[in-house]
Amino acid sequence: MKAITIFLILIICTIAVSCSDNTTQSDNQTSIYPQEFSTIGNMIVDESNNEIIFKGVSIESPIVLSHSLDDKASNGIFYFDQYLEWNETIFRNISNFGANIVRLPIYPAALNVHGMDNSLLILDEAINWAAKYNMYVILDYHSIGFPTTGDYESNIAEGYGELYTTTQQEILNFWSVASERYKNNKTVAFYELFNEPVYPSFATSAYTQQTTQWNNWKTFAEEIIDTIRNHDANSSVIVGGLNWAYDLSYLTLNSSNAVNRVNVIYAVHPYPGAIAYMDSTVTDWDMVFGTVSQNYPIFATEIGFLLDNPNEAPYYEGLFVGDGLYRDALKAYLIDKRISWTAWCYSPYTWPKLLNDKNYSMTEAGRFINTWMLEENN
């Protein structure tokens, strides 16, 4: 009898171990790091075709952060005192924050001031730190304007001049070099071609968004993608909507308005008061990207909010019109639509900021994003 009992115990243990192994494999199937991502229908998927929802943050420009102490010493610019110190701690804390992806903004002005070679070394450092904590990165060419007309939003930073001003050739050159450098690095999950396309007349504050402008932007986006794919054939790219990466409604008007390339994800920046729709509503979201998400993969590469309204900023939470707060409405919306997102900005300086200070204490927005991430992870 004792021998039979021992035999039965061994069988039960064997079954338990086998079940445990199967569960682990199943649970880990979507968390194996690193993987390459692509698109199927309206989904972002991993190498096993499992749908992945990314949750992360944007940081301040790695190139600017890396040089901030040197720049402060040489010219005493006040805002460098408020930046995070450039080191691995940023990425360790982002990982603890609950993120699985980090968006790395790359200002054209920073590339020009510090040079391509130096800038790439800093991006290497950021990517390696992200990889250490099993996080992916988005490389984001962080300009605002319309490349095909050469009009760019003015944002002057001492030591850099106009942060956003660039040219089509500079854009193509950057992506040619970057895609060649990172073509075999799976930590670099996505190339975000251009931060916020907007067709402007900045002199008159008249912003005209029409299908003609979308098609002009789409054509140049396809040229950028072709440049990238000449080096990194399997890459996934992110293409922003018009109107500060907010309006993707053109994709619902006609299927020919879609970017005519594979593995394309579309970016939106649904802040509380999107500029074309001051006092934004859920109905606005449906119109400009929610309906689109039924057929195309969407990534909200910037979200965030402020509790006050300096300079009529579109980030002021009070601009959202609807039941409850912007933060709760957006969270429910993105979860329902299964849309990936990165919050702007993991910084104590760049608003809408997630941090209060260089000691990483969180703002109210930071605490909300942190809680949301941890809920999703659990």
C-alpha cells in the first residue's frame, strides 16, 4: 500500500510540474524579450502573432539630457537645472513605473548642434539601458510642422535655436543612418517618422487640414518608409495624423488614403483640448481616430494632462467636455479600443509633466499613469 501511495504521489507531482511548465510557457509567450513586431489587421503583434498593447512614457530628448550638465556649465541656462540627470536611473525608474516601452524624442536642432555621430552614441546608451530592463523603444523624429512646405512651429531653446526646424533631406538622412544602425536591434521596436505633422500658416494662425494635405504628407511618409526599408526591411513604422498628430479621419473617407506600405501604425495625440477641436469630446475621438482603429493599428504616442491652463495649453484637463474627467474617459476609451500608448512626459520640466522634481516624485498625472500601468500589468 505504501509503495502504491508513493507511486500515486509521484504521478501527481509529475502532472503538477507538467501543468506548471505549460502555464509558464503560455504566460511568457507574450513577454519573451526581445521580439520583433508587425501588424495584422488593426493589431500590433509579436513573432507568435499574439496581440501586444504597449504602455509607456516619453522622456525628454536623450541628446539634450546627455549634454545638459555641460551646457549648463558653459552658458548657465536655467532650465537645465530642472532636467533629470542623464543616467541609467531614468530607465530603472521607468521600468518600476510599469512601462514596457520608452519613446525617445530626437530634436532636429539637437542633431545639428551635437552632430550625428555623437547623437547616435547617446541613443545607443538609451537603447542599451532600456534593454537592460526589458523595455522597447520608439525612435521619434521630434519636429512639428509640415515637411513638404518647409513650415515649422517656432520653439526657440537657448543653445539650440529653433528646435523643430528641419528639411526633407535632413529627415531622410537621419532615418537612413538610424535604420542602418538599428536594423538588427529588436529593442528598437518602432520608428516614428515625424512627431506632429500640421499644415500651417503659422504667420496667421490659420490651420487648414484637407485631404490634399493628407495625401501630400502620406506621399512623403511613404518616401521615408522606403528609405528606412532599404536598410531595415522588416521594420514597423509609426505615421502621425495631421493637426498635431490628432486627425486620422482621412483613413475612413477612402481606403486609398491609407499609407501604401506594410507594417504601418498610425499615431494620435489625444490631449484634453486638441487644437482643432478645443473642448474635445469622446465624439471627437470617434471621428478622428476611434472609428479608424477598427481597421488600422493605432498608437497614442502622446497623452497627458495639466490641472491648470498656462498659455491656453491644449493639455489643460478642463478643456475636455463629457462625463467625468479626461483622464478616466481616455483610459476607458483606449482600453476599449485596445490602443497602445505612451504618456508625455517623464520629466520634471517638460509639460504636461509626470514628475515634480529630479527626485522622481510624481505629479497627479504621473500617479494616475503609474496606477493605470500597474493595473494593466496585474
